[in-house]
Amino acid sequence: MNTIVVIGDELSCAGFRLAGARTRNPSPADLEAEFERALASAPLVVLTRRCAAALPPAVLRRAALRETPLVVVMPELASPVPDQGFVRRMRAVLGIET
């Protein structure tokens, strides 16, 4: 449990691979199994937003609630999609009313 694992598209994974991270670009059929393997072996698991959306919501929720490993969802570098709910969620977390 020493290297982060990045699961996503090839372009997003390329830079992480150069930095020494283990990267995975699984097929949709293999995504859930690859995610479970990453959870069992890494201190940090990074998912692109598309991969996170393709996982069953209960699987992602269970992983996010675990103490370790930390699970982070990031946008794809190739075609980022703005996260429309980000500001609303940040305000809710910080207790800021609009």
C-alpha cells in the first residue's frame, strides 16, 4: 500500500504514470473490479469523473465513506465537463448561505 492508483482515460493517466503512480484504463466491464483492487492496495485512489459516474452509486458511496484509502474524483483532462454543483456543495459544507 505505497503508490496511488489513478483510474481513468489514457490521457488523464499519462501524467500520473510519469510521476510514479499506478494507472488503470479499464473497460467498462472491468471498471468495478479494478476499482475494488485499487481500494485494497493503495493509500489514495483517484478516479476521473466519467469512471466515477460509471460505477454503481452504492459502490462509490461505500468507498467514499471508508477511512482509508482516500478516494478522489477529478475531471478528465481531454474533455473536462464543468461541475455545476461544486459551488452549491462548497457553500453547504462551509455553512455559507446564498
